[in-house]
Amino acid sequence: MAEAKWTTDHELIRTWAEARGAVPSAVKGTGGGDDPGIIRLDFPGYSGAGKLEPISWDEWFAKFDESDLALLYQEETAEGERSNFNKLVKRDTAEHKKRAA
């Protein structure tokens, strides 16, 4: 597997996601009021259809920061293809893994 990286940089996340056609989304039925609920990046044509609803980048990043998250992501697969791999993790988990490396 190609190396995964992590970031909290909003512009890097947005650029990475948009380059792959992903949109900021929330899991339907998990939020309420001003809270979007559980956030995800939705890649068209994948399993999010019907389960995710698009939200604005501002809403997505507000929840991302409020939840103290980091994005674990991959630029390329081991075969050199563009990768969509991503996972939202707690920032302290990402920091711990960075120190252990």
C-alpha cells in the first residue's frame, strides 16, 4: 500500500477532494438544527448514494474543526494510480501515529 498522510489544512483537503470529484457531505439523519451530524467526503459513483447529503465546505470544516478531526488520505495507490482513500480520524490519533513513526 502506498503511504498515507494526514492533514488538518482546509485548503489542502478541499483541493485533494475536488481533484477527485468529491463533495463535502453529511450522513443523512445524523444531524439536527445547525449540526450537520457525521461528515464524510462523497465520491460520486461510490457507496454514498442515498446515504449522504451535500453540505457546504464551510459547514463541513466547522464540524471538522469542532470534532477535532484530521484527514488521513492517500495521493496514489501502490500501483501509482490516483487514490480516493481517506478516513477522518481524531487529531490526537494522527499526532500519536506521527510521533511513533
